[in-house]
Amino acid sequence: MKNLTKLFDNLKLLYYEYDKYQNKFVKDKDCDKNISYKEFIKLTYELSKNQIQFFIDENGDLVISPKDNFFEHLKQRVKNINYDIKNRNKNIYILSDKNIKYAKNLPLINTKPILNKVDLENYDALIFTSKNAVIHLNSITNQWKKIPAYAISTQTAKQINKFGVKATFVGKEKHGDEFAYELIELLANKKVAYIGAKKIVSNLIDILNENNVSCEHIALYETICIEYEKKIDLPNDSIIIFSSPSTIDAFFKNVNWKNSFRAISIGKTTMKYFPENVNVSVADNTTLESCVQKALNLEK
């Protein structure tokens, strides 16, 4: 069988996530139907071209299967029900208010604006490595919509799309330093702005400036830790999803860590910031959905 993870990465889909554990492409149920339909055509064409058989289940997900008949659909429906029953009560925590199926929310960080105006007239491109940067910039000006936008990941690109703009480029590597190297050839001899938080955890700006890309940092916001009055006590065997170094700091300020806990890091950069005693696994893709997939399938 073809390597579907590699095929998925090459397609750079925003609204379908390949779940290798269930061997199906899971549709983003919150996205606009017209946008998802375009990706549906792109995905099914690529699967057919590679002679990979599939069918669509009751959830609208594309299930990889050598057969497409009543009995296969029935088996998949039963499998989906069992999967739901098995996972609905697991103690998986996302440290934000983003709703992901099978995960619970424990918001620990906020963002605080530090600029209320910005002039982007002289920039040839904008670089985004978080959806918060897109949200904060859009609250200040619409000027950015006329400038090519380069997104580190599908999560960031989806936020750009929500404001009616299509990302010019979506990173394949999805990690700060590696993303910078992807941009060097694309942005050679251009003046670009890295739109982000006050604190930067990668070497992206330095890497670009050392390689004939004039890159300036425009800090629009800072990340603030939410501090609860009392330490939070989570159940034994909880699985915690960390989406940034800031969530790591906020978690250990607010929650008592137990040896039975497991941690999921959204990427390689975030993983560098964990204490040595923490048991960490890295998600297969830099999305919260992928983090939850990883959490659901961790071995004891």
C-alpha cells in the first residue's frame, strides 16, 4: 500500500486530517462546505490516481478500504460507534478553548495586544507561525490581505482562509527553523515581516536574514499565563496536549504534575522546553487534531 501519510503531506490539505490509526481521512466538520468540497475533489482524485480504494462513511470521512459495499459500510459504522464509546470519557486535556472531539478544555493562556496600528506598505510578504498572529493583525488592519501570506502550518493557513485570504505557501516541515529554510528560496531578496508574539522561540528571523531575505519582526501581542487561585488537580493517567512553550510554563504554574501523566507536544520546538522528568510524545502533524489522535493511541 502507498504511504498515505506522505501522500497527505504532499497534498497540503487544510480540511482533512489523515488518521493513520483509523486509516481514514477525517473531515473538519466546522469548515465551509464549499471549501471542503474542493479539497474532497483533490483528495479523491489523488487516491483514485494511485489506485487506492475508499468509501465515505456516515461522518463524511474517507475510509481506506479494498471494498465498497453494504457490509463494509456496516462494519465501519460499528467500528465508529465502538471508537466513540472507547474514547469519549478519556482524560485528554487541551490547554486552550479550542474544541476537539474526545478532548477536554483547560484554558491556561491568553494573548494581550501590544500594538494598535501597523504600516505594512513596504513589505513584499508576511510570515505567520500562529493563528493568533493572524487574528491580532486582522483586528488592526485589512492592509495585510493584499500582501502574500506564508503560513507555517495548516492551522495557521486555516485562520488566514477564515478572513477570505488564501495562503501563498504552507510549510511542509511545520517547525520554526525548518520552515525558515523552506522560505529562503521563495523570499530571496524580498523585504518581509514576521508577524507574531513578543517572545520568539525559533531562529526563523536570524536564518532568513543570514540568507538574503530581509526579515523584520512585528510583535503584535504577548502571551499571558492565566493563574488560578489554587493548584489544579487532574485525574491520574491524564494526557496533556501542549501546543507551545507558553502552555508548558502555564501548566506547571497551575497544575500539580503526576508521574502517571503523559504529555503530547505539537512539534519539535515545543518539545525542547519540557522538564527532563516529563514523558513526552510528539504528534504526527502540527495540529491539535493530530495531537488528540496521538493521545488516543498512546500505548500504556
